[in-house]
Amino acid sequence: MQAHKLSDSATARWTVLFIVATAMMMGYFVNDVMSPLETLLEQPRSQGGLGWTPADYGFFSGSSGFINVFLLMLFFSGIILDKMGVRFTGTLACTLMVVGTLVKIVAVTHPSAEIINFQLSTFSFQLPRTVALASLGFAIFGVGYEMTGISVSKAMVRWFTGHELALAMGIQLAMARFGTAAALSISAPLARRFTLSTPLLAALALLIVGLLAFLVFCVMDRRLDHTQLSASKKPSVSHQPAAEDKTDADEQFHLSDIVTTLRNPGFWLITLFCVLFYSAVSPFLKFSTKLMIMKYGVDADIAGAFSSIAPFGTILLTPLFGYVYDRYGKGVTLVIVGTLMLTAVHFGFAMPMHSSTVAITLMVILSIAYSLAPAALWPCVPKIIPLKSLGTAYSMIFFIQNFGRSIIPMLVGRANEQDHSYTTSMIIFGCTALCATLVAFAMLYADRRKGYGLQQPNIS
């Protein structure tokens, strides 16, 4: 009789999906919980704000990647994941998100007019203490946020390889985007009805729920280890030990595997695409609420709802496109279509059109683009990188991606100080998306040359 792994049970693996996706969803909520509050943060303290400038907000928005990028923490996170496993790394990640959010709450609830001077070699700048402390909290949160992302991605591959991997990743992304959409929708009304710290306190409670959910996953994942061990010890019917007898060393991660990954051209194409695509989406969502208010005349209380159209739209569309990829393939084709749509959206926002109908239409198209590309992109990575190196590969992708997600918000924040029409910032986003499109075409060419199987279905 054949021994089965726990992941062969549909009930078990879909339960795991829901649990880890819940932890990720809470992280996404917190990541964008302050995005709709830009106008409130920039109000004087006498009016309930913190007196931030657009540049202050741009610095804060980009700060989530500071520790990940400049202290190489995201790179080390992948090594920790591959060495210590999903359970340890995911629990650590959820804990860091809680700590970072606590620091942000302290910054918002104890504002100060004190100015702090920073000196980095020959480069110096000044920040209000409140901005500096909030940015520190966001940076700590960012370490846990990205670490959670790579842990959940590896957990999905571990539980769904040979099954509905793209659909599972699509559902996980959809739940995560629900967290983003919820943050964009309810954060500003909560802050206006109560205080600036109220959305953050709600976010902290949700993160604790996510941490508890991940601890439940740890129990199930340990059971998977036991069933895998039982299955590996089951005698083979064909009695071919040479084919079956892989040593543990063959399946363990080694530092030399990093070099192998870095020599893989497919890895670099996916990494470059991620840098450009997510730099054209994630920072845009952080500025989109104020864009709706300033350019399209949307009421401040509902502007966040306009911004939430994109992540809400992905809730249904991302699993749908994941299912299409699982069944019919054409992963890179889906990515190309998504980036072309994203490019059109940003240049559309740069046009001198001020109708709220135009804004809604563009956000709907953005939701489709934001579903197409990620639904097909992330299931492509395990086709290029072996499971034992997957955590490190994801971390290196996210590490390099964080350069764009840190730099672009600062550029846009500066641009918005000079150009209140948002034309300059939308051109920045549009050119970034256009470059992502060109890289997607290069991925298609590389797949045909190297035979990665990126256009092939995930279910055989």
C-alpha cells in the first residue's frame, strides 16, 4: 500500500492555505493602513494632524525597505528560511510585524516638534522626530512583512507542488489584497471619527490574530514532516534504491546554491520585472488617495474607497487567472498583458482629464493588471529555482525589489511638492511600467531559449 503525505489531502492543504493567507492578509492591512491618512498627517497639529510635509510622507512610505535593503536583512531572511524552515521564520516574521506596529503607534500618539539631524558620510538631512520614529517602526515592520511573504510563498510551494499551485497562490494574493483594500477603505473614516492612532490600534489587533493563525499552521506543518518521513520509509515496489536513495545532503540548502541561483538568467529577469512592476503599483497605491482628492475632486471620506478599487478587484480576478495558468499555461503571456494595461493606466492618470468617472475606469483597469501579472509570475519561480533554494531566491527577489519600493516613493514625494497636478509622478510610474513590459518580453524570449516551461500548465 502506498504511503501518502498530508499535503495529498485536499482538506489539509486548503486549510493550510487559509491559515497562512490570513497571516499575510493582516500584514497587508498594516502595510497600507496609513496610506489614506496622508492629508490628515499633513494637517497642522492644531487640526489633529502631525504637520508632516509631502516629502516627510514620501520618506515614511519608503522607509519599510530601509533595514531590508541597507542592512541586507531581506537577503539574510531567505538564508534563515532555507536553514531554519518555514515554521521558525514565519513566527519570527509575524512577531517583528507586531513590534514595528507598536513603534508606529508610539510615534503617532506621542508627536514631537523636535527636529533630528542625520549625517551619513557627506550626505545630511533633517527629519521631525515623529517622522523618524514612525519610519523606524515601519522599517521594523517591513522586515517582518517581507519575511512573512517569502515564508508564505515557500509554504505554498511545499504544500501545493503537483497540485493547484497557481490557484493557491492566487487565492493567497487575493486575501492579501483584501487586507490592502480594507485598509484603504476604512482607515481614513476611522481616523476622522476617532484619532489618528485608531487605525493603527485596529491593525495591531489584526496582526496578533495573524500571529496566532501562523502558530496553528506550525502544528499542521510539523505533521506534514511526519507524513513525508513515513512516505519516504515505505519500501519501493520496484526495488530501485539507486533511483530512490537521495541523501539528505542533496536536499539541504548550501551557501553554494546562492551562486547557482545568481548564475540563472531566468532568476534575474524575474527579479528585474518584480522591481519595475511593483515599483509602479505599490507606491502608487500609497499616493492614490491624495491623487483622487487633489486631481479628481473626490471627497476625502470616500477617496480611499476609490483607491481600494484596485485591490478589491484582485480578490476575484487573481484566483481566476491563477486557475487559467494552472489549466492552460501561457504564464508569461498573462504577465505581458498585465504590464501593458498597467502602463496604459499610469499614462492615463497623467492626462489632463479630471472626471471621477475616468479615475474609476482607470482603477478598474489597474485591478485587472494587478491581478494578471502576479497570478502568473509567482508560480513561475519554482519552475526556475529548486525548492531547497527557493526561500533564498524569493528573498533576493524581494531584496532587490525593495530598492525600487524605497526609492520611487521618495522621488514621487519630491515630484508632488513641485507639481501639484501629479503629471510628473504619473509619468514616473508610467515609464517604470513600460520598462517592466520590455522585461516581460525578454522573459518570453528566455523561456523559449532555455525551456523553463513558464508557458506550460502547472497541472499535468
